[in-house]
Amino acid sequence: MLKVVINGKEIEAQAGSTILEVASEHGFNIPTLCHLNLHDMDYCNHPVSCRICMVEVNEGRGSRLTPACDTYISEGMVVETDSSKAIKARRTVMELLLSNHPQDCLYCTRSTNCDLQTLANSMNIRNNRFEGKMSNLGKDVSSKSIIKDLDKCILCRRCESICSEVQTVNIYSPINRGFETVIGTAFQDSLQDTPCTFCGQCVSVCPTGALTEVSHVDRIWNKINDPESVVVVQTAPAVRVALGEEFGAVPGGVSTGKMVAGLRRMGFNYVFDTNWGADLTIMEEANEVVERLNKGTLPILTSCCPGWIKFIEHQFPKLIDVPSTCKSPHEMQGAITKTYFAEKLGINPDDIYVVSVMPCVAKKYEAARDELSVDGRADVDAVITTRELASMIREAGINYNELADEEFDHPLGESTGAAAIFGATGGVLEAALRTAAGWLTNDSAPSLDYKEVRGLEGIKEATLKINDLELKVAAASGLGNARKLLEKIEAGENEYHVIEIMACPAGCIAGGGQPYNHGDRSIIEKRMKAIYEIDAHKEIRESHKNPDIIKIYDEYLEKPGGHLAHKLLHTHYFERDNIKE
Amino acid sequence: MACQCNNEECFIELDKFIEERNLTGESSLIQVLHQAQHLFGYLPRNLQVYVAKKLNIPIAKVYGVVTFYTFFSETPRGENVIQVCLGTGCFVKGADKVMLSFESELEIKQGETTADNQFTLSAVRCVGACGLAPVVIINEKVYGHVQSEDVKGILENYIVGEITTQTA
Amino acid sequence: MKINSITELRKLHTEKLPLLALRQAEAHVGKERVIMVCGGTGCHSASSKELLEELQKEIKAQGVSELVEAKATGCFGFCAEGPIIRIFPDDVFYIKVQPSDANRIIKDHIIGGSPIDDLLFLEPTINEKVKTMHEMSFYKKQMRIALRNCGIIDPENIDEYIAAKGYLALAQVLEQNKPEAVSQLLIDSGLRGRGGAGFPTGLKWEATRKAKGDVKYVICNADEGDPGAFMDRSLLEGDPHSVLEALAIAGFCIGSDTGFIYIRAEYPLAIHRLEVAIAQAKEAGLLGENILGTGFNFDIKIKYGAGAFVCGEETALMRSIEGSRGEPFNKKVFPSESGLWQKPTCTNNVETLANIPVIFLNGADWYNKIGTERSKGTKVFALGGKIKNVGLVEVPMGTTLREIIFEIGGGIPNDRQFKAAQTGGPSGGVIAAEFLDTPIEYESLIEIGSMMGSGGMIVLDEDNCMVNIAKFYLEFTCEESCGKCTPCRIGTTRLLEILDKITKGKGTLKDLETLNDLSNVIKDASLCGLGKTAPNPVLSTLKYFNDEYMAHVVDKKCPAGVCKDLLQVTITDKCIGCTKCARICPVQCIDGKVKEQHIIDQDKCIKCQACIAACPVQAITTI
């Protein structure tokens, strides 16, 4: 233990801790900006470049400023986090940052939810001594998912770190130098022309409005207000455990009923549940597992996650036959909405407008993939993130917290506990195992809980015995972890039969479209807990026991993997370049 | 400056350079880029992509390195490369005026190449010939004690076929 | 020619001594001569290579091949008077020698025995031609330790280096076989890093030696980036082996078998000499496996820079060697513990290394006695700008600026007044006339707002505008900022913009305050040495030449007449009304009737001064 003095207070602290760590432990707030430490993801962005966290220290050789985030404490060190020198430096640095930042906060998506704005406000920056040239690179609006506004970039490099170190997609690098430095793509190509997976993790760590999702808000309002359109909305499993945060709720709460009520108030004609689509996905996927088990063409990889699918298409094009051919749940749900449901209600499918509320920005890109359509009709017409939904609820003047719970509409609203856990890493795998085991054992499996595949670790594995069969399974979240498994498959060293992969570390609960957690990863854990609570409280916890699912096979689809199921619910993948020549 | 061989031979040369030295991964990137630029004269997009694939480095990283170091050029250089020393020793003796003079004579800014690809104008920092300040180097030839009024005359040594161009 | 043991090396040294005999002989009456031609970049640029070829041709043609030899050597330092040759053993120093002089040098001097008067240097203090360098005031106060072999040996010949006691220091260290004694001797010698900051070299070695790790690295920083400095280049061109030898000693001391020399790709001659030297040293078994049969292995690789000043900063340099963008990183722990590829790493500058072999040969006490209490040894400066004797000088620490500038440097040419000396390049500051008697030391220079830096020393006279000089350095820093941290990336840009505003006559008093405040924050808050020192040119000019800033801001005048936008071109009553000026004016801002005094519309005038050149009676002036 070392003795240090922070702002006059004598403190004992562990050697090897940074000033920032010790100070925050003892209640001294030091502002940070570029620094972002997400322990559970083995991710620590510390370029030590923003220079916002400067504090004054004296180690007996006179005082100096040092970055608190990356300076170890030493015996006898005297730290002043709020000396006039430190504050002057911080304020000057902030003024400099703002002098090269668009002054359009009023119109910015991140307004009131922006780390830079919050920090400037808390530092009492009310005017700026500096003005001069500003970066003028314009926006990259090429992609269906992410808007990149380099002029709002403050070069914290969080996006670069998460994309390269965690996701191993390596889209970004610092480019040029000096004032002209930007965090950009190779050759400043638009995102559309890169192997970006649109996982949106960069969006979720960006402290400013430099990386945001493509908005579908206006087009959805237009459709809602169009009397000719039947606007059907569906909500992903992970949305209900996070949406409340946008309205001030404590993280970890479940607000399914309020969410459904809110969507109805907004004017959606039908409020369905993507969880129903998830149950349907399990039917098709579990069937595929059993089929491929018999054919001996395992391993099989899950295919619910569009970011992950784009990753394999670019990075491992030779392996594109390995993932399941199942469409993702909301695409299945969209396809069924425009066929089965339309027929049932006698609505012209062309009048149906399917909106998905997703924790994800890649889903926007996915919905625009040409092949995800039936008879030329896109399965899903618009996708909004959890954040966009919250903004629409606010815009509509709905007092979310006061809403009384309501139920999803039928017939695409009933779901099981198996569907609920799709939102967390390992959930799809567990749901598939429940059904596969149910089928193989005539519903006599000893337990429905596969706890080995739960939790926040990047790669989880388990060996299960179903009858005589020893099934080896794994779940990976985060594309860096996915890469490890894929490299094994490519090298012929894979030992698993079924592998679930989610692009975002921790799965959809931490998706790129979820409410910003501003670096507080404990929120993710709480969302995960909520997901498993939903499952635990469900009467039916296996997809194949969902009565509405049983019904649609009886009435319409005949059997999993059948002809119609293939037409509506399955898809194919493409080899894509990793580097555009 | 650029090699006169066709591209294919240059790529073979580059492969040879990489393979002989068993170069791979990030630590050899700068060395390989130096050689690539030496062979091709500059580092066009396809060459950067080639290097990225060959060394198994993300292309964004390669591009980040290419745009960081001023020695690497993404555009081909002119037949004649003019380097005006803007080191302090030359600057205090009027090298900035010499540079302006080149800029106005050639109608380009420093760092640019003339439309006819005859001249590339660049600034260098101290060539170590401070005794001759201000110094201008054209290709390999060193001009010492250059004043702005000398620029026109110096350039005339390099303008070829001026008359034919005018009549053509 | 592999040297297998320390004994063999010592024997070889004795055998090779005659190689340098002519050059070291103090009085020699024989007929043999050797002509050393400067092969440094400065003289090279002034066609010393052609001169050497021409001399060799004449030697053959005039049939004196038996008696005389012409060889290239490293920089003599007196670049202003280059190309330079020195003829041994009669020790005659010729200046501004042209290839066309080769014929008479051989005929008149070598054969005829009479030195050529018009190639001799005119020593201004006595207004007489002098024959030897010892009589020249340029050399009188110099002490060549780092440059000891420059101008003496042929840098491309390892035998000559060995004859000059080369690699004997390495042998001594290997023989003693006590790494801890190596760093201790350096600590005792008082040698401090010559790259700029002046950290004690011995302590650096000691820390890296003590650091835990099987793999360690030594690096020679030859990324000389100060835009007015060429000390390291000259050292590498003139005496590459001394750097290799010092690196090997460092490797032995800290326990490393790999050294890197990081050198600017813009230094082709130095790179060539290094490559030749490394190849020769390997062949001789002085690098590689089992050096001198002692079991010590050490190899050196050259890594090329690619045009980034910031790579002279130790951590950025390591990133660059690793193949990345040269962006500095925060030294949470020192590179001596975690540097290149996170391994313990010891980085030394070229000049520091060049001093090391001779310190081991002569002992710590010998070195310790040179210089001042706080700064030991000598320092090499690249003397440039408004000074008569532009060149490379090496002086003992403690020499005053006045001695360097006025005695060694010969003062300011063209009868102009000294205004300031700039040291430390873009990281340093300007030193005003009042500090000319400051003895040169690391601390004393910092106390007066500048720094030692790597050794660039640029002299400024009354025709240099200090605001413009500050702007020049800031332009450089902005261009060379890596862009990583906020204060340097945006802050230096804002500094430059304010300076630009001032030179355009649009500055305010408030701007001066902002300049000062912002400079201090950039200094305190930047990530690396480049950013931390970038404001020094601004701060020091603000401090010592505040009146010039005030003139720009308040009176809208540039006292040195440099800032174009502050000039006023006016026509005096000398005007004869010839209309030439009005006709040549590109913006038609001159008005007046024939034979009447013309007037310039100051709002329209672009200060191109074309009218001044056109006026036949010098009636147009600038104020």
C-alpha cells in the first residue's frame, strides 16, 4: 500500500493504481473523455490524448500536470485534482476541442446525451477564446446503418479501439497527421465500401455525435399518419429490458407492458413481438441442427445476428456454408406478417409496413438486403433502435412512466421463455438446445436451464449429453471472439457442433442501438439479469411448445424446414471482399 | 524517379524483396512501403492493398501509416523533383521567397505536381548544406545561394521542348 | 578478415597505425602526402565528389601515385568555406576548392612544394592568409571529441577506424566483463544525452541494465529533425563506426543483443556509410555472434524514418520501428522498463554515442574535467543563419554564446546587428543579446527560455522579424504534430493562426494575452516533448521581443520590414511622373498625371513592390 494525498486527504492505496482510480474511489471526480475502460470486454481505450483529466501532482520535485487516467500513484505523491492550474488546463483543452467542433448542438442527435456537451457544461464553458479553421469533411451517409460525421469527431479513438481490438474488424485508423488527423477508413472510403459489419459498437462508445445511427423516425411517422398503410411494429427481446432507462428507470427493469402501450399510443396498427419470431427461428434452426447432425455437416453457426453474418461474409468467405440458413427472427416475423397474417386478415401485403424495434443498428442494413424478401416484398420496411423508439415516444408526448401495461396483439405476439433469452449471449444456443433436446428426448430432458452458456464471458462452452449423443456447444459474443472460433474451424481444429455467435460483446442487450451506457458496463449485467427473469417467469419456456407456433405449422407452414418454410424463412449468404481494391 | 519497367515486374521485384527477407506483419510495413515506393515511384491504392494483403495487415492501418509519413506519396511525382530547403538556416536567408517564386513560376503550390507532369515542387527541412543557404535541389543537383530572382533561370535548364509545346 | 580475439584486435590496431601516420605526424619532411577531401553533405553539395575524382585523376596524370593519395573524409565543419581539403603532413587547409583547382594543387603544391595562396583562408583577426586550421579563429576555441575522427579518417575504411583506436573501447569493456562497471563509468563521466533534454546517459543505461527481461533493445536515435541542424548527419557520415561501437558497448552493458539505428530516409549518404560500416564490422567479427571470441552477441539493424519530425521523440520512434504511425505514448513506466515492443529499451542520440568510446579509452575523470559543473564534455552545434562562418562546431560546455558567435562564427555578415540566437530548433527559444555571455549548459539555456536541443544554432540579425520567426517555427510544429493530443493538434494551430493574424496587422492586445495563456497550457498539458516544447519559440519571443509584437499589434508596423502586410509602399516627392509605376502595377492602384507626383491607393495595394523595381529614380519606398 502506498500513501498519497489527494486534495488534502491522506489516502492509502494499492501500488499500481492510477490517480484516476484512487481519486474516484475516494469520491473525487476527475473529468475524462477519451478514457474508457470496459473491464468485462478486456477493452481499455487509453490513448491519453484528450488531456481533459489533467491534475496537478507533486512527487517532491516540484509540481506538474499529469493525466490522471494513466499515471500511477507513487509513495508520498501529492495530488490536486482541482488546482487552478489543472482547471485552467482542462478548460483550455475543452475550449480548443469546441473551437473545432460544429456549434449545432440544438440539432444534434446526441444533444443532451453527449459526453462532450455534458462535460463542457459541467466545466462552465460559457464562451470560447479560440476560433479558427475547422475540419470540414462532411458526413458519410452512404451506409444503411451508421452516419459518420467526422467534423464532430474529437479523436478519442474509442471507435478505433473497439473496432480493431475488440471486434477485430479494423475499419478505422487515424489518418493524416496534425490538425488534419481524422479517424477514418482506408482511403477515406465510405463505410458502405468497407468490410464494416455495422455492429454499431463504435456508435455505442462514441462520446459525441460523430457516429450515430441512420434515422428511420420520419419515414415511420409518415406511414403511421398514412390511413392507407397498415403499420405493424415488432419489438426485439432486448429492447424491453433497456427502454425504461431512457425514461429514467433504474437499469435492469422490464417494461414490456409499457412499451406495448406506448407503441399503441404512437399509432401503430398492430404491436407484435419479435419473440414470437424468435420461437419460430428456433423451430427452423433446431430442425436444421438435427438434420445436419444426421447428415454429418456440423458445425452449425447461428445466423440471428446480421453484424456477425456480414463479418463472416467478408472475413471468412470460404465458410459461408457453415451458418444456419435461417433468417433472423425479425425478418422471419416480417415475412410471416406479409403472408400468413396478411392472408388471415385479408390485407393486401403491399399495404403492410413492418417496423422493427431493435437494440441494433446492423438490423437497418439487414432489412435492406435484397434477398431478405418474399416475392419482391421486403420482409421488414423500417428499423428503429431502442434509442429512436424512446425519442419517438418523447416526441409523441407520451408519459412513458405513467402508462398502464398492455399485451401484444395476436397472432404474432405470444412467445416463450426461450425467445426472451435471445437478447443475451448464449440465449439462442440455450433456446435451440431446449427444443432440440425436447425433440430428441420426447420432452424428457432433466432441465431446461443450460447455465454453462449463460454469463458475460466472451466464449462459453459446454458438453451436453442428450440420449447417447454428446453435443459440444459454444457461444461467442464480440467479433474478436468469433474470429478465434472461426480460425479454428478454418484450420479444421473445431470441436464444437453448435456455435452461437453475436457480434456485440454480451449480445443484443449491449447492442449498438441500445441506450448509451456511458461506460457503465454494470448496466449490461443488469439487463442480462432481467432477460433471464423474464424467462424464469414464463409458463412455457420451449419454443416448440408455443401454441401459436404449433398453430402456424398446422395451418400454414406444415413442418419446420418444409417447402414454404424454406421460401419464407431461409436465406443465403454472399462472399464479400475483405479489402476493396 | 518511377521505375520504367511495367507494373508486373515491379510486383515480382517487391515479392522478392519481401520473401527474401521473410518480412511479415506490422513491424516490416514501413520497410516494405519504402521499397514499394522505390520501385513504383509512388504508392497508389492498389499497391497499398497489395502490401496489406501480402503482409496480412488491415488496410486501414496501411493507409494510416502512408498518410502519416510525408516521405510516402500517393500521387506520382513529376519528371523533375524540386526540393526547396525550408530549414531554419535557409529560411532566415529568404528561402520562403524562393519557394514563392517557384510557386508562381510553376503555378502550383508546394507539394503539387504540374499538370504536364514535368515538375514536382516540395519543401525539405535542412539538407545539411547550410553553408550554401538558401539551397534548392533539383533531382540530384544542388543549387546554393539561390535568390528568388534566380528561379526563372534555374527552371529554364529543365524545361524541355518548350517551343514544340507552344506550336503544337 | 575475422578478428577472433581481443589480442588480435590490439595487434591489428598496431599494424594499422601507419595508415594514419601521415595524418598524425607533427613534423614530417618526407615527400609523401595525403589529401583529405571533405565528403560531408555540405561540401558534397558543392561538388567535392568531383573534386576528389579530379584530384585522383591528376595524381595519376602527373605521375605521383607513389607519393600521394587523395581520400574522402568526414566533415571539417567549416561549411561556409567548402569544399575543403586538408593536406598532410604539412597540414595545409584549403577552402572553396573547385575541381578545376586539382591540377595546380598537384603541380604547385604536391610536386612544387609551395602552397597555393589564393586557396588559403584569410584570417580576419589578423587580416592574413593562414595555412593551418590551428591558426584560424574558427578552430581555436573548438575541442573535437565527438568529431575527433571527422576530417581525419576515411569513414568507409574500418582499418583506419581501428588505427584510430577504434573498437578498443569495446574490447576493454568486454575484457573487463562487468556490465555494472560500464554504466558506473558513464555515470562518473557525467555524460548527458545530447538529443536535447540532457538526461544522464549512465543512469539511463543503469536503469535498463537493472530492468527485468530476457529481451532488451538499444536504439540509436538518428532521426535528426531540427530543421537547422546537421550534427548527427555529419557524425554518421564522418565516423559511423564510433556509433556502432558505442551501441555494442550499450548492448553489453544492458544485456541486449539487438540494436537499431533509426535514421531519416532523407540522409542517403549517412545511410550508405552506415551500411558499409555495419557490413565491415560484421565481416571483422566486431558485430554479430561471439564478438572477439568473448561470447557476446550483438547485431545492428537500420530502420528508416519516413519524414516525421515527431519520430525523434523516443516513444514515437519506437512506434515507428514497430511499423506504426509515429505517435508518442504516455510514459506510464519508463522505456527502460517497457519500450520497444514493451521490452526494456535504451535510446541514445548519435552525438551521445559518438562520445562514448573515447570516454572509455580516456576514463571518466578525463571527461569529467571538461565542461562545467553541471554539464560535462563538449557540444556540437550546427551554426547557421546570419553568421559569417556557417558550419559545424564543437566546443566545451561552458563556452559562451558570444565566443561561439563572434569568435568562432566570425560575427554577423554585411555589417548588420546581432539580434538573437535561436537554439533548440522548434523546441527551443530565442536568446537575446543581453544573454550573449551566458555559458552554454543544459540548465543555463533553460533558465533563459531556450534549451540546448540537439544543437541547431541559428543567428538572427536586425532584418529578421521575431514574430515571423515564431510563426516559422509554429508552421513547422503544426505540420509535424502527430495529431494525437488536443493541446498540440488544435492548440498549436490556434497559436499559428493568432501569429498569422498579428503578422497581417490584425492582432490585438488581447491576442497577445491569449498567445501567452495558450502557450503555457500547451506546455503543461501536451502528451510528448514535441507539444510540450512547441510554444517555446512563441514564449521566448514574447518575453524578449515584446516590443516587436507591440509594434505589430499597436502601431501596425513590422520593425524588420519582413511582414508584407504591414509594409506601406509610398511614392515620395522624388517622383518625376514618368508613369512607369502605374503601368507596371498589377492591381492598378497607382494614380497620377504625367509629370506629376503619383499616389498609391493603400487599400488596393498588394505590396508586390513591382513599382519599386520599375521606378527609375528610386522615388518609391517602403515604410
